[in-house]
Amino acid sequence: MATLEELTDRIRQAASSEAAAGALGASIKLDLKGEGVIHILGSHVTNDDLPADLVVTVGLKDLTALGKGELDPTRAMMTGRLRLSDMGLAMRLQPAIQSLFSKAA
């Protein structure tokens, strides 16, 4: 399993591509349930706990599994392993988020 630093670096590299950064169009905070935070605003990725348009609460292990396609997002939500602050925004950003995380996994 990747550490917070490794995952942050992978997401930073994936977000640095112009297509990925522009496709999001919103800030995202990954709240890793006490294991840290990853804040994404365009191509700027940090571990700062900043406000965001969408907060995704998920454990580091589950985030890695989601990125690798080993965990179904719907199942993760229904079992409480994944929580979203704004379901509408999450649905709109889903293709860009999935693309970003699959490159980072």
C-alpha cells in the first residue's frame, strides 16, 4: 500500500497534465480518515487541510483500491467506506476524478 506521501506525489504527477487539471474545474479534498489530507486544485496538489468544493472521505487503503479498480465506488458508498460532501458535483466530476486516480494508482 502506498504511503500518503507516495500517493500525493502520484496524484500531483497525474494532475500536472493539462487535460486532467482542466477537466476537474473544482477543488477536491481527500479526507483520509485520520491518515492525512490531499487537496487538489487544478494542478496544485498539497497535503494542506484547505476548504474544497468537494470533500471525499475515504481511507487510504480504500482510495488505493478505488484507483486500481479493485473497489467499486457505489459499493464503497453503500457500505460507508466512501462519503461525498456533494453527490451532484461528484457525479459531474466522476469521469475526471476516475481518470486522475487511475493514473495515480
